[in-house]
Amino acid sequence: MRGLNVYFVERIRMRRLVHLLALSLCWSLGAGRTAVTHAAMIDDAKKEGRLVWYTSMGAGDAKLIVDAFEKDFGFVKVDLVRLSDEGILNRIAIENRAGGKPFDVVSASQISSLVQQKAITSYVSPESKEFAHEAKDPGNLWTAMYYNYYALGYNTKFASAAEAPKKWGDLLNPKWKGKIGIDRDEIPWYATLLSVWKEPKTSQYMKALAAQDIQWRKGHTLIASLMAAGEFPVAIVYSYTVDQMKKDGAPVEWIRSLDPVIAQGGFIGLGARAANVNSAKLFIDFVLSPKGQNIFGNKYRIPARSGMRAGPKLDVGYVPADIGSRYQEYRKEFQQIFGL
């Protein structure tokens, strides 16, 4: 009987060993196939030799990405086309009607509009597994590169940390009347509060804020500069702009206790009619890699890759995914409330 038990134990051990060997072989073959696929993509990218990138990213930051990519992959020349989100959408709409293959990679905030236009196609980057589910499209059409925070900034010469507003509702305090700078087209901020707060809270708040004699300007960089110069002590600004200005010695700070801080993503996707598909995929992989993500982090943007965000935990509200398709609707509501 004891001999029989030993026999069955050995059989079980052998089965487990065979199973482990099979798993190891499958993993090795998978890794091998990945390496072969990447090598083939490199070879094909060398034959293409170029790619066209449409982006709404700031020109300086975009050039940092291009320079770093071309340093690592000198056989691919990047033709950088920098436009606003609206400019990208209009240009692609015109090019779609004309036909041809105008761009290979596109990055913009209003990614849902690009999806609607069928301007981008599916691509699963090997780097995408390191991104949270909310940072990538379920259909693999896009991945977030970074986030910009819309936040309240203030001039530290005119308001101490204790005096500065802590929540969005604090802007309704009479002491801030006539002293708040806001972009005339602050639609993502409005749409996000509407998404997070719902109605009737959002409309009630916006109508009360409209009575605060808002100082309307155009452009977040301009608004941040005017705030630093003392034209108004408080403004809705990009947090990364404030961080950059503070590093350069400007008397500015931004509020981290907002309810919520608004996060708008910068997204990247593969052109549906890309002529240089392999170069485009190689570029997307680079942007999503730790090296590419660090470039954004070093410019005070918030890398979308998991594990690369530093700083205190914030109450974050993400700009709605439908912002592009409903932009004009949101804009009409915003302008009606504020009389613009």
C-alpha cells in the first residue's frame, strides 16, 4: 500500500513539473515574439524614416519630446505641427474630405471629437499596461499622456495662505468681488463641475459667481502672468504654470484643497490613415514610456503613467469624456450664465 502511495505522489509531482515547464515555455515564446515584433517595427520604421505629429501641446514641451525621441531613434524625423485643439479638429475635418494621409500621430485634449471623426485607430502599446483604466480608451483608440490641473491660484503678496480661498465656494465671498481672473472660454472647468456637482448646485453656484464682477481674459498663461503682476489676486490657472513661475521667483501659489481640482488629460492616438504606421507606433511607445513620461513630469505636468505622480493626494475631478462632442452646448450655457 505504501508503494502505491509513493507512485501516485510521484505522478502528481511529474504533472506539476510538466505544467510549470509548459508555462515557462509559453512565457518565453511570448517574450520572444514581442522582441521579434519590436525588432520588425524598428526595421520598418527605418524604411519609413519620418512621421507627422499633430499636437495641441505647448510648442516648447512638444519640442522636448521630439528632441528626446529623435535622439533615441535618429532614423525617424518628426514633422511637428502645433495647433490648438479646435485647429486640429478643423484641419482634420478638411483633410478627411480631401482624402490622403496627412498625419500619423495626434495628441489633443478633445479626444472624443477625434473618435467621432474616426480620425484615430486602435493601437495597444506595450506600455499601456502601466496606465490605469481611466487613462486609456476601452477600445484602445487613445491613452492619456499627462494631466493638467485647473486650479485656483493666488498672488502671495495680496493674500496669505490663511486668507486665500480653499474651496470653489469661497470665491463667492464679497471680498473677492472684482478680483477674480477667469478665461473667457473656461468650458472644461464648467463641464467638470457640472459632471461632479450635478444640478441644481452647479447652476446656483455659477449664477452667484457671475455676480462677482469677474475679470475676463483670454489665455491661461496670460492670466497667470497678470495674477503674478497683481492685476487681480486670484485666478483660475493651470497648476503647472504656477509651479514654473514660482520656481522662477514669482509670488504665486495654487490651492490643493479644492472640491475638486479639475484634471484635463492630454491624449495620444494613432492616425487612422497613417502613412508611417511603424514610426508612429514607436513614437507613441516612447511618449508612454518612463523616459517620455519623465519629460512631462519635469515640466510640472502630471504624468498619466501609474506610479509616477508625486505630491499630496488631491480631490480630483476629470473633465468629461464627452467634452469634445458637447463643447458648443457647454459653451452656450457658460456664456448665457456669465453674459459673455
